[in-house]
Amino acid sequence: MALRGKQKRFLRSQAHNLRPLFQIGKDGLSENWLANVVAAIDKRELLKVSILQNSLVDEDEVSEFVEANSQIEVVQRIGHVLVLYKKSSDKEQRELSAQVEKL
């Protein structure tokens, strides 16, 4: 599902007060890291990821890796922080996605 501009703005506003839940450091990206992100985002629908300064990857590589290997969409990139969104597979956890679909 490709998000429209209005939907992305809504998600960015919802993510404003969130703190980064995951970090990418010198170990870089791995399938295990992505599996943990997918499990967490399935419960939350929206989360932030920060890329540390000692990381060997940049923001472009992270967003390409996440979008290519999962159904997660990158909503926003500011500095070394990415905001990620994915509709939850559990119907009880779909608070944000219900609001996003109305927009």
C-alpha cells in the first residue's frame, strides 16, 4: 500500500513524540535485526529507528534494505532517524491504520 501525502503527514505527527526503539550500529544491517523490527512494528504499527554515527551504513541503504526485504514503509527520514510504518496483521492492534485509511 503506497501512502499518500496526507497519510504520511498524519503518521509523521503521530511519530513526533516517539523515541527510537531500534538502533543500527557498527554491526550494520542483518536479517535478524529486520526480523526483530518486523515483530515490533506488527504490534505498534509505527516506530522510529536511529542510525548511530559509528554505523557503516547510511540512511539510504537502511531505507532500501527495509523496504526491499519487508512490507514496511519508510514514512520520514530526518537526520539519522527513520520513521517506519506497517499495518498490523492483528486486527486488535490496528488503531493507527484505521485512522490512516480514513484519510
